[in-house]
Amino acid sequence: MRTKGAALGAATNWIFNFMVVEITPIGIQKLGWKFYIIWIVLNAAMVPTVCLFHPETAGRTLEDMNDYYRGNPPVMACLNEDAISR
């Protein structure tokens, strides 16, 4: 299962990198410097998304994370004490 997850993660990374490479020149050509505002907003939106929805994994084993997800955690990880504590 771990290899499938790693393969899916690598494929997703390549697909989104390809999308960025294809869209950026067109966006800069059409919008000019304003296109960078789109990237700033998207990147700024990622900070609260990661803080709110992704559990803390530092110092945890894969088995710990497996137990966490089998326990039916809430969608917002910030609401779960187990998700934000070490």
C-alpha cells in the first residue's frame, strides 16, 4: 500500500508541475504582473489549509497514523487533540 501511495503522490506532483508550466506563460501573457497575485493568493491559502486539515505527523510511526485514521477523525484536524499533539 505504501508504494501505491508514493506512486500516486509522485504522479500528482508531476501532473501539477506540468499544469503550472503550461498555464504560467499564458497567464503572464494575458494578465501580465497581475497573474502573480493569483499565485500569491493560492500559496497563502495553503498555510491555513495545512494547519486546519492535516494532522501533525512529526515523531509518529506509520502505525500511529493508521490508528489515527481508523478512529474516524474529524475533517478539521485542528479540532482533534490527538491530531495536533505530539
